[in-house]
Amino acid sequence: MKAELLKIHPENPEQRKIDKAVEILREGGVIIYPTDTVYGIGCDIYNKDAVERIARIKGVDSSKNNFSFICNDLSHISEYVKNLPTSTFKLMKKTLPGPYTYILKSSSKVPKVIDSKKKTVGIRIPDHNIPRMIVERLGNPIITTSIHDDDEILAYSTDPDLIYEKFSNLVDVIIDGGPGNNIASTVVDCTDDYEVKIVREGMGDLTPFM
């Protein structure tokens, strides 16, 4: 059965359409959705079967995944992170919502299927209304992992119609929130209490905040 293509306004998302996406997530579904960087594929972080399904779609071992998850705001983060230094919190406060993924020490609330053996978690608060409204309505974070394109020049799929063509038989809903970017988030490792490391340069520039 093919996925539904759900058009949602990126600036003013229609609540009934957000609710539809949330209902799919609550039923264990997998969705594709826009962010402030690239389109992501995700599910409820507490649904083990759905997380493993995403791992199969991505062709990775679920126990060795690098999945991050999307929170609605900074208050959400404290549940899933432990020993967050004040300096790291201040940096996150200055840069989020925004195109950054922060790698932090995970708390026991992070499901084992995501945490695996790493004891760290990637956290995103994108500057995009659709994923944040979905998370707020759902009541807990969703998985975020980028959709890669097979094209050697274009690393990420940006056109919702092309994304639908490629993934409609693999997921339950594809949200069309307009064209996406083809540059991923900047990944920042904050697991060392004394040093912040940029693991991947992406859309976000940390220079003004360091």
C-alpha cells in the first residue's frame, strides 16, 4: 500500500493534518517530513518495531544506528540527557531552534534501541514548524535521520514529489512541506565537559557563538 502524500503549509501548518501525522506515528507508522535542513524519516522513539523498520529502510544495523531525535524545545531535552554542563546549555539556548544536531550524554529515558551501546544521543530542535508541532502533539520526540539521494552530485533529496516516487512503498506518510535543503545540520559533539567538537560542518555556523 502506497504512502499518503500530505501537503502541509510550512509556515502555518494545518492542525488537522498535523494530527493525522501524529495518529500514524501513534499507530507505529513511519513518516517522511521536512526540517530546516534536509527531509527526514522518522517514527515515535518508543516504538521499537518502527525504529527497526527505519534501520532496514536506511540499510543499517539498528543496534549501530546514528539516529538522532527531534525535540520541541529545550525543556524537552532535560528528560533525555544527563550531566548537561551549563556552558553547553547556554550554547544550545543561543543556537536552537536551528540547523544543529547536538551529541550529548544520554539518560536512562532514551530507548535502548536508539541509545544502543553508545550512551550518547543526538538532539535536534529544528527551526521548522511542522516537525516541532508533530512532536508537541505526540508528547515525545521522534526519530530523525536524513534521506540520502542516490545521485552522486545531490547528496539529499529536496523535491517532495521525487521523495514520494522513491519512498512511497516504504513509509506510511510523506509530508510535503515545500522544497527541502540539500545541506544537513552541523553536528556538534558536547560529550566532553570541557571541549566542544564540530563533527560535521553543515548549515549551522557556530563561529559567532563560540
